[in-house]
Amino acid sequence: MRFALVAGIYGFSLLVALALLYFFRPKAWYWHLLSVAAALAIGLTPFPEGWHSPTADLVVGAVFLFLFFWGAGAILFLGRRRRPVRQA
């Protein structure tokens, strides 16, 4: 599999996770903790017998990166709250 394809898909999943955090703000802490736990469970679970292919590696890796960076990336966006709009 080409490096550019792998880097592009992994980079896209990372950017989508960070964009969701930026535009929709972090949610409750337990959703982010559950996301990191799910990412680690997906990443550490061995594939079933028929799933040993580069495409399966790519899909599982993209899902892992999305879940992990959405869950762990919430720490970066905790202090940035939008100020309420004041009307004169």
C-alpha cells in the first residue's frame, strides 16, 4: 500500500477528530474516557482469521486514531470556552 494513501487517511481521521473538538467543544468527561478505552480495545484486540489484509489494517488504524485523538484531544480544548454575547 502506498505511503501517501496511508498518511492521507490517517491524517484525515486525525483532522476530523480535532475539527469536531474545535467546532462542537469537548463533551462530558466520560464520553472522552470511553472513546480512549474503545480505541485501546480496538487497537489491542487481534484480528479474526479472515481479516489479515492491508485494507483491514487501514480501517482499524483510522478508527483507532479518530477515537484516540477525539478522546485524548479534549484536554487541549478544555480551557477554551466561548464567551456569551453581550447585548448593549
